[in-house]
Amino acid sequence: MESFIQYAVYLIILVALAIPLGAYIGKVMNGEKVFLSRICGPCEKLIYKIMRIDSREEMTAKRYIISAVIFNAVGFLVLFLMLLLQGILPLNPEHIPGNSCHLAFNTAVSFMTNTNWQAYSGESALSYLSQMMGLTVQNFVSAATGIAVLFAVIRGFTRVKQNGIGNFWVDLTRSVVYILLPIAIVGGILISSQGVVQNLKPYDEVQLLEPVALDENGEIIDGAIVNKETGEVTVDGAPVQAADIVTEQVVPLGPAASQISIKQLGTNGGGFFGLNSTHPFENPTIFSNLIQMLFLLLIPVSLCFTFGRSVKDKRQGIAIFAAMFIMLTAALAVCAVNEQKGTPQLAQNGAVAVDSTDGTAGGNMEGKETRFGIATSATWATWTTAASNGSVNSMHDSYTPIGGLVPMLLMMLGEVVFGGVGCGLYGMLAFAILAVFIAGLMVGRTPEYLGKKIEPFEMKMAVLCCLVTPIVILVGSCIAALLPSTADSLNNAGAHGLSEVLYAYSSGGGNNGSAFAGFNANTPFLNVSIGLVMLGARFIPLVTMLLIAGSMAKKKKVAVTAGTLSTSNGMFVFLLIFVVLLVGALSFFPALSLGPIAEYFQMIG
């Protein structure tokens, strides 16, 4: 019961914050005055002046696409060079060398596409300059790109017989200045007050309370007793030869809080530290965990209500929200129940009590922080993959087969269960177009959505948008699974090993960035192939939806009649859910059957 209350509280707080934020975002992107206009307005105008931007200029869909693609391409190039050359650049107190070409390519693509897949450990592979001026900047602008494209798509539905769908540079600027930056500043202050580090100091060395013995492979020797005076290491009274004794530990520092705030808010997810949000310097308390967890879904949920306001029909936004929310709560329930139940192997035929009791977490606590427990860990795992965020506060590799299937499936659906900032909603709008088309075929009517006819061109683009994620994930996973070298990157064999590969490409294809932690992806092939998957999954849907927006903006409104399909009632909500599951879930059923589903039956058999 306590866990149920905890889940409910998280969801209630999220929705309560999202509704007013949704109204605020709508006003900002429509150029209306808000309470921050006196502060942010001069900054916005200064940016336009420096960049020589005419804020009144309208762009066609083609110009909007070119502007978005060029802007992101330049961002990729700058970050790629920064990562390659960080060894000779300033703000590198630990003298970390530049990344390899394939790792720099993967990382630059990852952050430019709002994926933040990481094939490295942040504190050991990146300098402060790369973290602050490279990754953090992309955390802002990649999220802002998603918001900008979403509003261009919305204008496509709301404008009548027009060629323009907005100005990319204006949309980008407003997204950063009015939305992302103010909220990120507040979030950064809140989490730094909880102990999240924010400085430019070199890494520190601290004395361990007790020395640790390591074997020749650098692994901790279990049960080892170290004699501090003689330096002798023994296990069960027998001396251990060639053991290394460690008495100090390097403590990584740096400007973490500022990056962590925007990475969660912008659904970026890349960890400042390799352990991501499990690291005590990145997520030290329950309160910091709550703030970061709310940030995962805050803007994606808010944009549903913004959508309703922008199309001047709040019911449309509520319908989209309802479809996403139902899928989110169902996914959370499945993940939570399976993690709380644990596994038959854990229970050991009743010899181990896996039920939750006073003072005992129960369930599957492997890979989870005791300070967070199962409820908070399962919530984070579900929300981060639903939101296309990718940060973790527990290791998904150690989840039960079905508990691990849930995050994987949420990524496979194409980040439409709220999804990433902006891109989640415009991805769901592609499914909405597909849903009204299917409904139109059933009753023999021309499909319509938001008063605009859906014709062959829009259908082709919507289908391409919906199918690109399954295609790039399955093709990438197939090629990787066929290569013998991929086996060297696996932490497990059999069905779970396949799940590790499938999860990696699902994470790249869903622009998510989380991982089954046991998978070593830092190889030339995996870095390049996953990078290409991230590019395809990000920019093909972006281009297709902008083309739809340009086409819809030129059309006239059609009158609503008694035969018009309602897209704001309960029937449409469940039709939309059905289409998402039909296209997303069934596309992956064969692959899932060989991975987590097969592992589940092995577990119970």
C-alpha cells in the first residue's frame, strides 16, 4: 500500500506542475507576454540583433528544415572537434586526452540528437570544458530544437492557406531563453543545495577508512584482511601473493549540478559521472532524486496541455495526454509488480522472504540503491525510458526479465509515451494521423484531423515517421548480432545477451541513451553503427513532420459534420493506443520473444 501511495504521489505532483507550465509554454511560443518577459525580453532582442534575425520573418517548411539541419550539423562539428582536441584545450585539470575518432563521433551525434548515449565514463573521458561548453550547450539546443519543430507542426494544423510555419531561429531562441534556461537554473540551485557538486576544482584524493586489496586484474579480493603495519594480505589466514593495497581514492569533482539540471529537464540524460544518477555526487538525497525524476517528464507532459491551448481546443490536448498517461501507468505497474515480486531464484523455493515488510525492501533489490528502493527505482526506469531521457538511478541490466522488458518496449514505441521534449508529441501526432486514416477506412470517409483533410502525401510521411524507429533498431540490432566481435562486448550469454544488444540499439533508435550496464559499446563498429541509428531516428521523423506541417498549413479548414470522427473522446484515445501498440509493439515481438520473453520462461521453468 505504501508503494502504491508513493507511485500515486509522484504522478499527481507531475500533472499538477505540468498544467500551469503548459499554459506558460504556449504563451511563450506564441509571442505573448509572460511574467519573465521583462527579464528575458531584452535578452531575446539582443540575440536577434547579434544574429541579424528578423523575428517577423516566416519560413516555409523547406527553409525550416534546412535551418534546423544546418544548425544541428554545425553543433555536431563543433562538439566533435572539441572532444578530439580536449587534450590541448583549457579547463582540463586532470589532463584527460582527446577521444578517439569513433568515440568522439558517437558522443557528438548522441548529444546533438538529444540522445545522450554514452560509451564512456564522464569523469574519466571528458574535461570540464567538454562537459560545460560541449555537452551542456547541446543539452539546451537539442531540446530547444525539439520544441521548435513541435510548434512548427502545430502551426501547420492551425494556419489556413499559408506557406509559413514560423521562424526556426525565433522558436529556438524562445525555447532556450524563456523555458529551458530559467527552469534549469532553479533546478540547478535546488539540487546543488542537496550536495550535488558544482565547482572547477581538480579531482581530490581522500584516505579510505579501511585499505582495500586488489588482485592482479584490479578486482577487489573478497574476504581479504590487510595488515596495515606489515602490508600483508591474507584470505582465511592464507597469504595472498602479488596483491595491491589501495589506501586512497580519487574523488571526481566538477560543474555537475548545472549540467544535471538541464540534462533531466531537456530529456537528455547523459551523466556527468559514469554511474549517472546512481552516483552520490549526482543524486545524493531523496529530495534531489524527486526533483530530477519530476524533471524527466515535466516538459513532455506540459506540452500536451500546450497543444490543446494552441489548437484552441483543450480536449485535443487532454486526449493526447490521456493516451500517453494510460500507457505510462500501465508500463509503471508492470515494471513495479515484477520488480517487487523478484524471481524464483531469488526466493529459493521460499527459503528467502521476498515480500516487502517493515524494515525490509523485499523484491529484486539487485542493482538498486537502498536509499531509493524498488518503488523509486521502478518509477525512474519507466519515466526515463518513456521520456526519452536515458538517465538511470538503478542498473536496468539487473532487472527481472519482464521488468527490463518494460523500459526496452517504451523506447521501441518511438518515444511517444510523452517522449522527448517536443519530439515525443510530434511523434504521437504522426500516430494520430495514422489512427484517423485507419478509422476513415473503416467508415469509408476521407480522414480528417483538427479540421484538415489527411491526403496521400501526409499519410506517406506519417507512416515513414512511425516506421523509421522500428526499422533502424531492428536493422542495427540484426547486423550487430551477426558479427562475432559483438559477443566480446556482452556481459551475459544467451537470451539476456541478446537483450543487451537489442536494448542498446533500442536506446539509440529511441533517442533515449540508457543502457543495460553490462554492455561494452565502446568499439569502433558499435560507436559508429549506434551513432548512425541515432541520426536516422532523430532527423527522419523531424523532416517528415515538418513536411506534413508545410502541407497542412496550405490547406483550408473543412466543416465539422455529424459524420466527422471525434479526435477528443475516449474512443479515439483507445484507438490511438491501439495503433501505437500495433505498429510499435508488434514490430518488435519476434525480437522480444528471443530476448526478455525467452529469458522469462527460462526463469520460471
